[in-house]
Amino acid sequence: MSGVWVFNKNGVMKLVENPYNQSTSSESSSSGGNQPQRLRRKILVHLPTNDVVSSYGSLERILKGLGWERYYNEDNADHLLQFHKRTSIDLISLPRDFSKFNSIHMYDIVVKNPNVFHVRDM
């Protein structure tokens, strides 16, 4: 069981299992209209060009320009893309499916590439 705990004005909390798919329900309006705020989708922005990273192809081109190389590990080859720098111990691990690329992965990239990327609300 995973999700986000949401508190209403009465102090009652409930677990919202997938807040991205939360729709307006009659239950929340009947309990005083206390709807949980929808989470905003995040985007990764390449600061020097102000371009939104919209695919792994564009991200890989940027990372290669910064000295990152693809790291091939047979154990994770089917579900992870990984990048490493020869000059550091850092490793960026991303889900192979870009639709599963989320803010946790974005912030990992930002931390390992300061002043190059930024995460913004869409």
C-alpha cells in the first residue's frame, strides 16, 4: 500500500493511493467540499537552453555533453537506464519507460548536475 496521506479541515486523514488520478468525487463534496489538492506534474528543464527534457534521447544528449556515459549492467538492462561519470562515483538510474520518469529521478539529475537542470511545476 502506497500513496499520500491527506488531511481535511476536520483533522481526519485518509490515504489517497494515486493522487494523480484523483477525480472530483461526491464523497469529498458531501464532506464539506474539502478536496485534496491535485499534485502538479513536474518537468525537467535544461537551464542553458531553457528546453524541457521530453525524452530520454534529449536527456542522453545533454548528459553526454556533460561527461556522463551510459552504464550497462546486465542485471538491470531490462528495466533501468543508467549513466555514470568516470570522474565521480555518481550513478543516475532511470526507469527504462519514460512514462515512469518522475520528480524523484528529476531531482537526482539536478543534484548531480548543479546549475544545469531545474525542476519546475507544469
